[in-house]
Amino acid sequence: MIISESEMLTCLSGLTASPHTWLGINQVKGKRRWVVRAMDSHACGVQLMSKDKQTRVPLAKVHEKGFFETEIDEIEPFSSYTFLSQYEDSNHEWVDPYAFEPYVQNQDLELFNQGIDRRPHDKLGAIPVSHQGVPGVSFVVWAPSAQSVHLTGDFNLWNPVNLPMRSLGSSGCRELFVPFATIGQKYKYRVLGADNILREKTDPFAFSFEPPTGNASIITDRSPLNPFRERMDGAPVNQPISIYEMHLGSWQYHSKENRPLSYFELSQTLPDYLREMNFTHVEFLPPSEYPYGASWGYQVTGYYAPTHRYGSPEEFARLVKAIQDAGVGVLIDWVPAHFPADEFSLAKFDGTCLFEHQDPRQGEHAEWGTLCYNYGRAEVKSFLIGSAISWLERFGVNGYRVDAVASMLYLDYGRKDGEWIPNKYGGNHNLEAVDFIRQFNQSIHEEYPSVLSIAEESTAFPQITQPPSVGGLGFDFKWNMGWMHDTLDYFSTSPSDRSNCHDKLTFGAMYQFSENFVQAFSHDEVVHGKGSLANKMNLGDPAHRLANLRSLFVLQWSWPGKKTLFMGSEFGQWKEWDFESSLDWSLLQFPLHAGLKCLVSDLNKLYLEHPTWASSDHNSDKFQWIDCNDHNGQTLSFLKYGKLPKDTLLVACNFSEQICHRDWGCPHPGNWQVILDTDAPDYGGHGDAGASHFESFKEGRNGQPYGLSFSVSRWSVRILSLVE
């Protein structure tokens, strides 16, 4: 035996940082002889074969775990060689991975290690390449504290030990080029951690995964499938943005099979529906790969991969393209706030807290049973920001809604006294997370200026939507959680008691222009026992509940800020959202529900076409109360101004049980007409308010120089504009 017992055991265990110096063909030190070594725990014999297969040399099996070795005098016949593994009932010819230099070098990973690599997926993961004239796959994984990393997969018949990976030094990465590995093959990393525990891990940079419980990563073509297209001219704050939020798996089921529609099937139906409804964007709850269905995608394990549940990455890309071809942008939920503790994924990846904080006071969300990213670690920042860039470039999505931002910003989020660690200044802000968020927003906007970035943030953290250059976090928009909760509280109150909580309708105006807000009624409000929006309307008669829902939607659309509405709400679904069943589309056979859907479509159309509606979303000087103090009458009225008097909108709301006839102040003389009335018969109403054209009179009302006299039906909203 040429190799020593200890050296052989080190090689078999993968504990050597450079398996290439032991495996393959290497010259014997000080001699004109060469030693040939191979590992195959399944083989009873291994032969070295020349390229033409005319010269064959058997290797001796020197260890029962499958270590083979021999010496040769001549290297020339084996300038290009293969191994032939012999099994009891078959043979397997394979090209030696240890005959290849690294495809990725240590210096290629410097930006990744510095936390500023926006495309780490160009170096890490499983990348199909041609290397030294041979097709194959370059595998690179970050595992700096691992004692050993073995690659196993379809390409080596899932042999657990014959493919130890080489260390790339200070980068903390391991690499191996596997010749003739191909797209579609599955693989895993077998990581012996610093804690002496052997774990099988999926690839953090994988672009595709097999379903649980296998969870193997899949070698995938990494070329762009739907390149990014710029959609917006000018600043997004001045653009109409109306978002249809949806869960891919429960929007609609197959008509004959009890299952969700696939990406391909959705591409045949969803674009037409979005266009019919006049939404500007659709937002998918997280489409990234995840193991636990009940998390709806919010416990991500594959940050670079669409979930396998509805089809392939190529089919997901076709869905995105089909929607964009219909004139609708695609946003996705992106979840950098936490990740699941599943053994096969990111947790304790190399036997240490690699992606997460080691201290549970920083590294765990106890109430969610998940782990928190270590945002101060450079490689973690590269990993996360790289995933965001990859969805833009690979699938062409138009932006992100970033989940649970508050949980990132506050060290004491969801924690009691003694369960969190203050920052270096003694405060509760997570300074590392703040820097990461700024870097994320700066990165995506520098790469693609028209990308939308929306924060789900539930606190008063300052400057969420200001650029990093002035100390802000850099989001384009922020969900207006306060307005949402206050407004739903009001509409959930019995009409007889609404006078006592009138301020819930008006308080939001005090802070409305402190950020660029999105007025959102999201999935969070129609699940976990909260009931559907239709059932939040606190009235017995279904027709009255839908009348209130119509007025709620018009208030949402006419209020300053962009719009988001969760699926099913647009037609008044009665049942609470269930991620395991389809929306109740059968309701559209009933006029009240069809009318509500028609109203939402018309609201979006007016929002798109009216020159004032969107441009006044974020300008405080474009909003003015007419009367915000009519507690007893339960009315609310305000103005939205445009560049010209004719662009002015007057919004009159009556949330009482009685028809309201009164005088309303207006800023301009002339003939005003109703451009939308929630009580119109087309929407399921009765048209009780009567006339729709009114001439202003000179006597001022509500501090305005002119007045209008008109009625608003009970539980209704009317919007008026000047007639040219």
C-alpha cells in the first residue's frame, strides 16, 4: 500500500482540504512514477482506462469502504482517462472529477465574502459549464466551519463518500467540478459539521428542488427565462398602482380535478382576469420554495427557486411573461425576515450558526418557530440580495413586497424583557438589519430603477420610504397598517354605534403623508378566524353587508395612497380564506356579487384613467376635507385636487342606515356630475339617491366658496367631478 492508513482514512472521511492531491493521478514525490487512486464504496473493482479504452490498469482495493489504488510507470496513455467501476451486476464508466482544476477560484468569491456581491449565484450553487473542454457542473457551497463536505447525487449513483469537495481557502467555500453531470439531475451536500454531526443539506443557491420529503436540489439551466422589462415612466409615487394580492394555490382549482391550477394553467386564465379587473399589478404570496404548506410560502427554504408545487421554473417564467404581456406587473412576496429550522436546509448549515445568530435572543423567532438571519454577516447579505436580483433577472418580476419588516428592525420584536440584547447604543433597533435593508433597496434600484419595493411594516419607524441617501430605508411604499385596522374597526361596528368611533375614519389623515402608503386589505385580515371582508360588515342582511363593502372599497380607492386587495374580496366571498381550497367563484352567478366585482373593475379603470386620482396619492396639498366632523350623520366628505379645476374630485360618503340629503361644500362653480355611485343598480344597489348632475350655488358651505345639494344613499359613496 502506497498511501498510509491515516492518510487513507482522512481521504475517505473527506477531512482533507485538498482531496485532489490524493485522488486521481498524482506523481510520486521524487520519482518518475505516478499513483492512481479512486473511491467508490459500492464497487468491487475499479479499472483505469485510457481514452481509447485500449489500455486498462486494475486498481487494488485497499480498504473495505471502497478505496482503490495502484502505481503506473507511464502517464502518456492516460493524458485523458476514465474509471470503470465494476459492481456485482453492472459496470459504470465515469470521468474523474479530481482531474480538473477549480472552475471557481478563491479570488472569484471576494465580493461574496465582502457582502457586496449582487450576483453570488454566478459562482455558488450548481452551475452547468464547460470546463477544460469537458461539459459538466461546477458545484460551490459556502460552509467555512465544516470538517468535510461530500457531494452526492444522480451523477454518482448517490454514493455518499466518493466525491469529497475541495476547500477554496479563505472564502470558506468548497468546490468540485463534476464532469458530465447534467441538467435535471438531483443532488445534496453531506456536511460533517463543526459539531461532529453529519447532515444532508440542500443547496442554498439551488434554482430548483424536488418535493418533500426528498427535498433534493436539482441542477438547473441558469440562463434568464423572462428578462426584466422596464414598466414605468416617471416616479412610481405619481403612477396608478392597484395590486391584486393572491395565493397561487388557492385562487382557482381545476374544473375536473381537485387540485390547484398549475403555472401553465394559470397563464391561460389569470392574465385575462387581471386585465378584466383593471389591476395594474398582481402580487403573489411567496412563490419561493418552501416545505410546509400551511406557511403559505412564508417559511422559505429555496430563495432562488419557484416552488415545485405548480410546475417548473420555466413554467413559472411563462406565467410571469403572460401576465406582463397583458399589461400587468408582477410583484412577489420576499421573506428575508426569517427562515425555518428544518434540518435539511439553512439551519446549522456547517454545524455552526452560519446564516442565523448563535444567541437565540437574536437568532430565533420563538413565536413563529423560525430563525433570524445574521444581517451583520457579509456572506448572508450577499446571499439574500443575490436572491432578489436573481428573481428580477431570471423571471423578470417587477418588484417585491418585503414581509415582516418590523420583525427585522426591532431587537425586542416578539420578545419579553430579558429575551433580547440591546444594540451598542442601548436601544432596540437592529442596526445591522437597518443597514441590510438599505443595501437591499439601493442594490435593486441601482440595477433596475423601475423596480417596486413595498414594506409590510406595522410601526412608526421613521423614513421607511425615504432614500438611504437622506437616512431612509429606501422602500418605494409602505403598507398603511394603521389605516387598515382603524377602517375595518369602523366598518365592523354596528351602524347604531358608528357615531362613537367616527375618529377611526379620520385619524389616518393626520399621518397619511408621512410616508408613501399603500392602503391594503390583505390576506392577513381574512384568515385565522378573522372572517372575510364581507362578513366583517356588522349587519344581518347579506345585501346590506355587501352595500357596506362597496362603500368600503370606494373609500379605499379614493383615499390617498396606492391600493392592494386580497383575492376573493373583489366579489365578496363569504367564507374565510382557506389555502387548501379554491375561491368560491360560484358566487358570481348572483347579481350582488357580480355587481361588487364590476365595481372593483370600474374603480380600477377610473383610477387608471382619471388625471387626478393617482397623482394626488402622496401630495398633502392635493387632499382637503370638506366635512370630517359629522359624527351624528355618519358622513364623510373630502376633495382631491388636480392641476386644473376640472380635475377635482369630490368624495361624499354616507355610512349611516338612512339616505342622506344635505349641502356639501365645493371649491369651484359649475356643473358637477356623479362619476361613480356605489348604490348604482349595476353594482347591486337601488339608485335611491336620484339625480346625478348638479349645479353649484354661490353660498359657500364647509369653508368652501361654493356649495352643492345632493343625496347619498345609505351605506353608499358618490364621487363627483366637474363637467367641462
